Amino acid sequence: IMREPEMVKKGPKGKGKKASVAASPDRKPQPVEDVVEEAQTQLLFGNYDRAMEIMRELSAAHPDNAEVLDIYGTALAEVGQIDQAVAVFKRAVELSPYAGHEKYMYLSQLVDGPESLEYSSRGIELLKRACACEEEDAQYAEDLRGQLCQAICSTVETMLNIPEFLSSSSHPGRAEDAARMLEEAQASSPQNPEPAQVKASLLVEVGGREEEARAALRHSMSLWYVRPASLCGGDQDEQGGGMEVDGRDGTGAESHLREGCAPPSFEFRFETAKLVMELEDDARDSLAILEGLLDENDASLDTWFLLTLAHQGMGQIEEAKACLDHIEQAISAYPADAEERESIRLLRLDAEKIAKELAEEEEKRRRGV
């Protein structure tokens, strides 16, 4: 999933003359900055066609304006015109290589492999400089630190997706370098749960460091998650286990989200549930997270399927069967093109495999084996 680099606007510090966009003879031309702001607003509200129309005209009038090209590249990327977006962003890099980290972060997501890492590294350097220089606007400085945190995490995730990158014999210290990068990310945004979760994924990928990975995952979860009391037994030791329990008085609806904290993205919490199933002794916290995700979007088949696996891991066969029934019903009525039908076919095979395993477990239980 492509993340959108945050476009944090800041007012101009200088009082230089503004370039203008040509207008009809009976109207004054609009300054470029005003037109760019209009396009940014259209992007913000998802009006990509209008943003594209504005930026096509503007880029034609100002082909060497790096700021214009930055926004035009963003619009192209959002509508899926990847090759054109890459070309536009690369031109912006040529025009303004030492200012504007956003174009580098977009390029890092639009290209693959080592080239992606090169662009993200350059973007991170620009962000670090911006963070070091910003002293006037506390909110803007905080936004920059958040963007730096996100950029570093995205870079490490790219490393994890490059085959043999971390295990390359020619670069034996890459895993440690990545871990240090994540420590820097956490320091830049201490309340962000992402660096610790990416660190957990990194340690899983490296292998043999499950305890460290589990500790990193629990730290990440501690920033936004509490275990619902209904998932805990009466024994106090059993309730703990490194996971904070919801201590609310029980008069309201039970929740796994920490009070006062904005929940991470849907995709982030889905990955949390997967890591819990991989690293923890049981899947109870995965159950809470996945059921919360389904409250937000019960059409996510991936979430239903992972919930099936979580119930199976907890030995909750009837609940797992109910999830499978839901998946089968959804698949049978799913309107899909050829690519989607192939994905559903593979999901059906997985569902059938689990159903068979559940049947075997139930038969063993019936026989008392």
C-alpha cells in the first residue's frame, strides 16, 4: 500500500515577487502559489480530476517550477499514472535537488529496490536538516518530526521487502543499521507506535531474536492498545503477561483502544494482529484487534480470514467455522473481474484447507484422541 507523504504547508518567509498564471484579458492573473494551493485543496478532498486539470495547465505554463512539478507529480500518483508521476518527480529533483523532501519520499514508493532506498535516504536527509533548522513554529517542527519518523519506518519496510538485503554477506551490519534507524525514528516521535512495530518485523525477519521482537511489539501496542478485561481470566498473573488490561469501570462499552489515543490506521492494526499471532503464545489480543477492525469494515475478507486463523489458534473451532461460513457466503456473491476472481479462488483454497484441518481436529476431539 502506497503511503502518501504528508504535505505540510508553511507560509512563505520571504517577500519576493510572486510568479503569476496567465488569465483571460479581463481578469488579473493568479499567483502560482494561489493556484498550487487550490490544487492541494482539491487533492485533500479527493477531487483528483480537478486537481489534474489545474496542474496540467500550470505545469505547461511553468515547466521549470519545482513546486508546481511536486504537486503535479502528487496528482499523477494519486490517479495511478505512475510512469508519468516518476518522470515529473525526477524533473523536480533536477530542478531543486536540495529542497523539498516530499518528491523524494514519493519516488521511493513509486520505484523498486535499491533505487527506492536511494530516494528515501535523500528525503530523510532533507527532513533531518529541516527539523534541525526549524525553531520558530513548534507545531510545524512537530509535524516535521512525525514525517521523519514515518519516512524512516517506510525505508526500513522497503529494506525488508528486498530479497536478501538484510542477510547479504557483503553488508553484515545492515540489520543493526536498520535497528538504529528505527531508534532514531522513535526518538523523533516517541508516541508513534510504528517504529517499535517495524522493529518487531525486522527482528522476526532476521531470525533467532523472538524475545526482542516480542518486547518491541508489546512496546508498540502499549502506545494504543489495552487488553479487554473479558479476554482475561481471574488470576492476576494471567491477566498481566506484559499486556495492560482495560481498567475502566465497566459501565460503558468495552474497548481495546487506549483512552485519549487516536487509533493507528486499519492496515497498521491488521499487521499488529498478524505479529501477535506469530510472536505471542496465544491469539487473544489478535481477536480483540480483528473484531475491532470488522466493526469498522466488515467487508474485509483478509480480516475475516485472519480472524479464522486466530480462532483456530485459540482452539475455538465453532467460532472459526462461523468465520469460514461468512467468507464462503461473501465469496459466492462477490462481483469480481478476472484478477479478483483469481484472488478469491486462492482464498477459497485456503479456506477449504482450514475447514479440513478443523474437521480433523473435531474428529480427534470426538474420539478423545
